[in-house]
Amino acid sequence: MRNLSKIFICTFAVAVALLSCSKEQADAPFMLFEVHGKVMDVDGNPLEGINVISGQADVQTTNHNGDFMFYGRSVPSSHVLLTFEDKDGDKNGGDFVNQTVEISLNQKTPGTSGNYKGTFFAGDVEVFMVGRKLEMDTDSLLNLSGIQGLMR
């Protein structure tokens, strides 16, 4: 009987903890957002297979035209951070440096009630990815020009 009481008390404590977490999350203000755009290399060529990620770990991938549509949920803000990652290496024409971009948002629809603050939107976003080889070459050139300057 004692063991049954202990199991009941532990189960009750876990249930209370889970419910309190859900309540906190439900009470937090939030907004929905959508971002539409294109990911390209520095020459303006579209990049397929670039992952677009928000802080909530939602992931979308660019299509063959480099286009992406990202839908997410975030704390109310006039901007959102999206990370662009090249996960396939050279398969999309190069190995590109990952980058995080702050996207400015405009309110599309107002919140109706409670903690929902509305839907926010950004369209025609253009993100240019720099190739790892180009980044390395640029650094190498800067280092070489510094060395040549010292040799003169």
C-alpha cells in the first residue's frame, strides 16, 4: 500500500509540473509570421537545397529557383532571425557559408484577442550566399596583400 501511495504522489507531481509548463506557454504573447524570398549566390544564380531555419527549429528548403516560403511562430517583434544553411555541400553549385539574417516584418493582420498579436509578413527577401572557397580566397588575398606591404 505504501508503494502505491508513493507512485500516486510521484505521478501527481509530474502531472502538475507538466500542466504548469503548458499554462506558461499558453499565456505567452505570440505572433505568426511568413517570409517569402529567394536565396542566390553572389552572381545572382538561384540556390536549391538551402535550409531556412528559425529559432523554433522549423525548417524549409529552397526549391530549384532558390525560392522559399517560411511560416513560423515567434514572440511579437518587428523582425525575425532566419538562418540559411547549405547542407548538401557542392551539389547545388558550391559549398556556401551559413549565415543568419534579420528580416524586417510588417503587420499583415492584427491580433483578434488574448495573447495572439497577429500575422506579420515580409516578401521579396533576397539573400546572397558566399561560397566557402570565395571566402577563403578573399581572406588569403587580404593576408597576401598585408605581407607584400611589409616586404616593400
